[in-house]
Amino acid sequence: MANAAPVQNPMVTVSRGGIVESFHHGVVSIVDGAGKQIAHYGDTRLVTFARSSAKPIQAIPVVESGALEAFGLEEADLALFCASHSSELQHTDRVAKVLERIGLDESYLKCGGHIPHSMETYDRLIREGKRPTSLYSNCSGKHSGMLTYCQQTGTDPNTYHLPEHPLQQRILEILSELTEVPAADIVLGTDGCGVPCFALPVENWARAMAKFTVPETQSHGEAMRRIVQAMGRYPALVGGTGRFDTDLMTATNGRIVAKGGAEGFIIVIDTEHQWGLAAKMKDGNARGIAPVVIQALLQMDALSQKERTLLGRYERPELRNTRDEVIGHITAEFELVRD
């Protein structure tokens, strides 16, 4: 009888009252700029959607179209095109201004509305008797970027969200090139905001992100360089107040760029050490992502003591009750395997 496969220990434990109440399994892949996996945990062949973590790749054709220059857009706008923002005024005002620049209005956004991440924004909308429209979608920045592409290239702004649209086909081509997965093997789904999303192995997601650290070797290198630079310079536009990816980029002064995605996914780009990381919580619970990333960065010697201190609340997040008392912790406990 064949030996049973070894049981993988959980990456993250959630404790309360001195015992483990819950736990999460996950996968981490770290790939260097040459395309070699240099560290991992779990089965990095796991095929999964990166969801919004793919936004830096989805922004590449927008940059390459020349749309930013044609419409006089700023580097901050490019950061917003890569965002899953909190719908703070800094986000929604900028999306509205991008739409005005390209001669369209909010009705062209195909992302739909939802309750904003920012409760301050939500409270304001309630007081004003308004509903959260597409402008307040966390993906309205990405969608305004896609509309910018359409206006620059003369493609239909009414159907940009459909898989057969030239923009979505171009994104698929670039994704295939960067991940080294044939387009026919990339699983297509529909994201929460209505545009195509893509599933492929975690290691290949990390490989694509690693290529952003060596843009001089890439055919899309100039766009990739500009995207990483924009995200690193304007981290608050990529997420928002109190968001992990924003705080990670801020603490490292943009040396490390990060982008979270739904269902417990994240990508990290370390421009100094020239590697890319992709991580996935297998049960989709995002609460384990921040401590996993911090633990991986520490094991890769990628954080200074000052940066670790600035990010301290993410290393072992506290659980608090309704009286704001600490009643437990979320802890990442795993050792990367060096490849």
C-alpha cells in the first residue's frame, strides 16, 4: 500500500482563551527575477484566481496604449488603476476626474456599486440619502483605467468588461507571457466587479510578479517599471487608510509593492531583492494574509527592524471584543522551504 501523503500543518492559527480555536492552510511561492522559485510553503501548483492581485498586470496595456499622456493623466492616476480602494474622497474624486478627462461619465463604469470599505464614506452617503453607485466600487479605479484605454484606442467603451473585448484579449496575452502559462490553459472566471479574472498556479503568479523587479529584461518592461513606481509612490491610492497593502508599501517607502485580492490572495514585489511572492489562504479567509506575508518577509530578511516595528500590528494581529479588550491572536507559524 502506498504511503499516505504527509499532512501539511496549518500556516495560521487563531487562538482564544489559550487554545487554538481555528486555523488556516495556505500556499506561498517566492520566485526570483530569473524565474526560479527560491522559497515556498505548500503545494505551489495550486491553481487559483489572483482576483484583484492581478491589477498591476491588467494596467500594462493601459500604459502601453499611451492613454496617460494623451489625456494628461498623472502618475497617481496610474496607481489608482491598480487599486482596490476604500472609496475615500481621495479615491472617488480622482476616479471622477479621470472620467471627466476622457469625456465619459459614471454610467460607463461596469463595476456596479457596493458598501464602501470606508465607513466614513458610507456614513456620509447615508446622511445624504444616497446609495453607493459604481463610483464607490473598490474597483472603479481599474475600470476607469480600462475606459481610458478604450478612449485612446477607439474600442467600444460599452463592452470593455466582456472577455471578447480587445482590451481583455490583450490582457490575457500579456498575462500568458508573464506567467509562462499558455492562454488556452488559463482558467477564466468573472470577477466580483464584472470583468474577467484568471486562475493559474500560485508559482506562476509569483513568477509574473518577479518579472516586475527586472523590467529591463522584459518586453513590457517600461510599463511594468512605471506601474511599480506609481504604486510605491502612492500607496494610499492603491488601498486606503488602515489597509495592509497600503501600510506595507508605506512602511518600506515603496521598496516593497503589494496588492491584495479577494478570497485570501496577495502578491508582493520586492524591488531590492528582486523577487516576487504570491500567497493564498486555501479557505479564502483574508485574516491570515498579513501575518503570513510579514512572516515570509522576515524569513527572507526583507524587513528592517524599523519597518518591522511600523508593521507590528500585522505580525500577530490581536482579536478584540466589543469592549475593545484583547481576547486572542492570529499567528502565522510556518517555515519556508528553500528551493
